[in-house]
Amino acid sequence: MNCEVVAIGTELLLGQIVDTNSSWIGEQLAMAGINSHHQTKVGDNHGRMVAVLREALDRSDAVICCGGLGPTQDDITRGAIAEVMGVELVRDEAIVERIRAMFGSRGRDMPDNNLLQADVPKGATINPAMPGTAPGLICPLTGDDQGKVIYAVPGVPWEMQQMMIEGILPDLQRRSGFRGAIRSRTLRTWGTSESGLAELLDEEIRRLDETGEATIAFLASGWEGLKVRLTAKAADAPSAEQVLDRHEAIVRGVVGDEIIFGIDGDTMESVVLGMLRQRGWTLSVAESLTGGLIGSRLTAIAGCSDVFRGGVTPYDRALKRSLLGCPDVDAVSEEMALAMAQRVCEVLGTDASVAVTGVAGPDPLEGHAPGDVWIATCINGVASAQFLKLPFGREQVRQFTCIQSLNILRLQLRDLG
Amino acid sequence: MNCEVVAIGTELLLGQIVDTNSSWIGEQLAMAGINSHHQTKVGDNHGRMVAVLREALDRSDAVICCGGLGPTQDDITRGAIAEVMGVELVRDEAIVERIRAMFGSRGRDMPDNNLLQADVPKGATINPAMPGTAPGLICPLTGDDQGKVIYAVPGVPWEMQQMMIEGILPDLQRRSGFRGAIRSRTLRTWGTSESGLAELLDEEIRRLDETGEATIAFLASGWEGLKVRLTAKAADAPSAEQVLDRHEAIVRGVVGDEIIFGIDGDTMESVVLGMLRQRGWTLSVAESLTGGLIGSRLTAIAGCSDVFRGGVTPYDRALKRSLLGCPDVDAVSEEMALAMAQRVCEVLGTDASVAVTGVAGPDPLEGHAPGDVWIATCINGVASAQFLKLPFGREQVRQFTCIQSLNILRLQLRDLG
């Protein structure tokens, strides 16, 4: 069973709207154990829509066609599907009444152009879910494409999603005959390259290629490190989870928790907050280089306030002294970083702290090169510092320093046992 | 001239990553006046990649192939393109040295896997921009596809974008034979809806539809307000700029600078920093609700340090008193916001300040509802406050408060004349 997605809309091609619908549909198909090898975006053009749908049917058993079911002149999906099916559009009076009733329930008359939404390809049935005025269509193919199907859904996300869950996935499951389950698990890593991970996991990758009981994939997620994603197909959910448990253990054994900092929804911030919360410890930050970024990321997490008390951003050199009472030393130095970490713990009364000072660039500062960064942490009055020389641009220096400083604290908390 | 986009990566089909690259590329192509009728996503599978690339070349003159240029086993774009070109992969020693040098500059040895990135299809040239370790490829086709081209770029957005702007768009312009100039200008707005803007600009839009000398487009950019983009095609750049000047004046006259805060690369942060710099004034921030976000966004801008001195994040209520000497009043109140704005100016010794306190949510705080926010500003010792009731989720409350607080300061500085 193989199902692909066709997203309709010139605004998608122009980049005015990011096509999140296809991503959502793709994830649903994957979790349902249905293969999906292609996603296509095409504009509001009859000829191109027909051609794209025919290509999709050549490759796949089912096509989910998203968008272009509205009541306006550029909503031409119904006509394109009818041509691919080789049938006429016929007005479905039952749908007319349903749409009319919907407008009625909102105290409005149905505009005539909404009648267009009741014109459906002959032989099509209606998706059982109809949260809006646009009916979803289930369009069986005949002739050479006998047994294949096109599902048409509106581009409005919540309408599409309800039709997908209540109408399309059950129908696909029936057609596919797949009764099993698919589960995925993502390990978050920090501090190694994609090629480095691939080398470490080379043997495991080959083993999985042979047995095929699970797949492993590396996903770079911007500045946030690399994700290692394990996916298992099995007869039922518990067996799939067992396969994941076994291979997660293998991957953790090879890569180690110095590099693997979390799982699935974890972030470096949430992990560090969690470790501190377990101890009942509080955290403060002293940010020069990052200007508030570390605090901003920590406070993006709901419920952080039981751990994170606050921070100081002595961006101007004089403030390092006046706000924190740091000595009048080189602003980008081990001594300054250590003082910032220690003093912010004392001034804000926290058990732990992170402090960063350095040069984000692009220009040098007081004789220090862009990317020169000192990170210090303080736990129960004991401070330590590390120097980084980062070959990045300004924003990446800031982001990398933020995550790395929290990672240093994470490893120190881990080593406390 | 017709160029389509093929995004490579199983993670895109599985919905683990939303394909924002294709949207960005589509927008760039549209702005450059190059037709783009199809975008396709395909997984890391050699056969399917080859088939999709051949289909794309049947329809279009150029194909931008995004992703799969990394150093791991599942980065197979180079091989697929070579097969479509009907050539071998050959190792480019110059690229080997470039990649080795990049690792060297980061004090690391190049893993052997990265050698794969130096294997390029015979006849391909390298994109002039190479911000990362993955070279971008310009692959001319021969035979039946003579004159057509495949551009390969990495999936890492900032690498892809630099290659697109410096390498691909100029090459496409050359191939398209368009000798004229296309210029765009984007007006940044804050505080109005798309329908509101459309109403204000209704007459101008109709005028442009008739004369066709320029086009106007509204782009929602997430939380950052709406962009109004004017695009003009003319014989040469100066004439295009003149057309833009004329219509920018019309749009500004209708919409006004209370709503239009900047142009092109401006952000609310950069505009406020610029207005303060003109006066030789300094800025500080006191952030409770936003936890450092305002300072983080201000310091993301290179050269901010002549204006931005620093900030205090008294996230914990007690710190509002101990760090800033605020009175012991309701943490989410006008009195507290005013005190924070005034005190942070005094403690940090700045001419102006922004202070925010409120409830990001999802839970209420001390009897205040999520989304209840007090913003205060202080200019030369004179403070004023505004209350916001925001019907958003946690992150949007934080982001909106950040931009809105800076916008309040912008309007106050403007009114000082």
C-alpha cells in the first residue's frame, strides 16, 4: 500500500504559505504504517493538476489531494479529479442541503457560489467528516487504475485533519490490510558531527540494513545538534516499542550519554531544568555575549520558574562591575567568566549558574577575535571555566554558546552522580 | 524560463521536518520573475530520486535539488544527479582540500566520510558560495536535455540560501535571457491586519492592476507583523528603483509611519536602536515575562553595544526588589512595571528603558490570567505603562510582548520629534 500527497495552491509555490499540511499528512501515514514516497505541490492550473494527479496514480495506490475545494473560481480540484476519473461533475443535492443547513445554523443564507462545492465527480462518495462547508471526496478510479483512489480534502488544516483521521486513515487501513503498528523514537545529541555519528553507528546501521527490523536516520536540526531517529514496524505497538527499546540501548551504548542528552521532545534547556529540579536546586544566568538568549530559552519552557530565578545581562563592561561586583579585569577572560558565574549565584541567591562572555563578532573586541568565548558555571560556590574558539557567524556563535553552556552544566550535574 | 524545486529527504515525507526551504526558494524565484509550477518532495532513495529528477527536467528548464549532499550513507543526491546526467562521479581534489581546511580551522580533523562530499558528477561546476562543508553543484545537462540544468544545494537553510542568492539566481537570470532589472522593496508593518491593509491600499492595488508598472503583495511573517512588498520590472535598475520610490511614497502616505516601522532588512529592534543612536542615547531592559528575549533580540544585531548597555531579568518576584529596588507590590501591576522601567534606567545608568511583567501562561499567576501583560517604558526619567490582554499561547505572548514593547518605545521616540 502506497499513498502520496498532492498539495494544491499557487500560494504554496510562491512561498506565501508554508505547506505544513503535507508534513502532517506524511507523519500520519507513517504512523499508520502506510508507505508514502512522494509529495508534490502544484498551482491552481487545471492542466498541471490533471498531469500531476495522473503521475501520482502511476506511482501510488492512493493519492491525498489537499486544497482547492472552496467555493471560488480558482477552486478547481473537483474538475481536475473528474477529468482524471473520466467522469462528469454532478450536483449532489444532499450536499447542497447540508451546506445550506450549515449557513442556516450560522444565521446566514448560502451564497450561490457555494453550490459549486456540491458539484462532485460521478461515482465519488463524501468523506464522513465535514467540519466546514467543503465536502471531502473519496474518488475510486476505474479502468487501468481499478482499485486505486483519490481522496480530496480542503486546505484548511483543522478541516483536513478531521477528514484524515475519521475518513481517510480508516479507509486506507482497510485497503492496505496492514494490521501492525509503527513507532518512532528520537535521541537528541550534542557535540558531534553527522559523519562522526555515522562512523560510531556504522555497525548498527549495517545490522539494521540486514535485519530490517528497524530503521535509523540522522536529522540535523539547525543549531540544535543532531537527532538520531529509530523507527520500528511490528505486529503490534508493544512489540514495536520492544524493538525500539533494544536498539535505543545499543545506540546509547555506542554513542554514550555525554553526547546523547535527551529523547523525543527534550531540549537542552528542559533537560538541565529537569536535573536541577530533581535536586531542588535553583539556577541563575549572567549573560554578556548572549545578551539574554539563555534566559529567554529557559523561560520559553512552561513551569521553569521553580528552578530559574533570573539573570543579569551586563552587556556593557562597566556593568559587570556595578551589577555583579566583578573585578576590573579583561572582559573576555577566564577570570571575568569565573567571577560572573560566582557573583550571579551570590547576588541572585541560586545553587547553580551559567555565565558567558566573549565576542559574537563580526568585529574583534578589545584585542579578542570574533568567536572567542569564555563559559563558566558555578555549582554550590565552585566555579569552573572553558574557552571556545568558534568559527561561526554572530548568530551561530550566540546560539552555540547558549546550548554549549547548558551542556557543560548538564555534564557537571551528571558527574555529581 | 521555468524552474522547479525538488526537496530530498525521507524526514520531509515523514513530517519530521517541515519543508520551509522549498517555500523560501519559491518566493525567491517569484521575486526574480522566474516561473515555478511544481515542487516535489522525495525520500532518500536512488531510483525514486532519479525518476523525479527526470520528470522535473521534462517539465522545466532548471531544477533546484535541495538536500542529500551531506557526508553520510543516506546522502545520495550526487549519485542520482550523475545518473540523470549520464556521467560518473569524480573526486574533486580542490574540494577535498577546501573541506579539510574547514575542519582544520575548527581545530578538527576531517572524518573520512566527508571525502564523499568531494565526489561530484563529471562536468558539474561548484557553486561560488560554500558556507559549509557541502559544496553546491551546478550540473548542466546534455543530449535531449541540452541547455537544461540541475542545481544541487544542501538542506541546511543558511547554506542553501547563500548559494541560492550568490550562485543560482544570477545563473538563472543569465539563462533566462532577461536583460532588464527586477527590484523589490518590502515595507515592514506592525499593528494591523491583512484585511485592514488591503482596505487601506485598495485604490493603490487597483491602480497597479491597471498600469501594471509594479505589483504589490502582502506577506504575513509569523509573529513579526505583515510585509508589504512592491516589485517593479524595468529596463534597468535605476528605472525600477524610481518606480519603487514613487509607489513607496504612495503606500507610506496611505498607511502611515505609525504602522510602517521599517523597510527591507529592518526589524523593530534595529529601528529602535537606530532612533536611540541618532540621539546618542542608551537603552536598558528589565524583563520578567520575557526572561531575556528582548535583550537577546537587541543583541542579535551587530554593533548594538553603543546603545544597549544591558538588562536585568528578575524572573523571581523577590529579585524585582533585591536587584532593582522595586516596591513590594503586585508583580503584575502598573505600579511594578513603572518601577521596573524607572529603576533599571537608574541602576544601569541609561537614557531609556523597556520593562515587561506579566503572565506567559499556560497557567494563571497570583490571580492574573495568562496573557495579562504590563509594559512600561522610561525616557529621561519619565515612565509610562500600558496593559495588554493577549489571547495567545505562551511563546506568542512572549514574542508579541517583546515586539510591542519596542514598538511603544519607537512611537514615543518618534513623537519626541
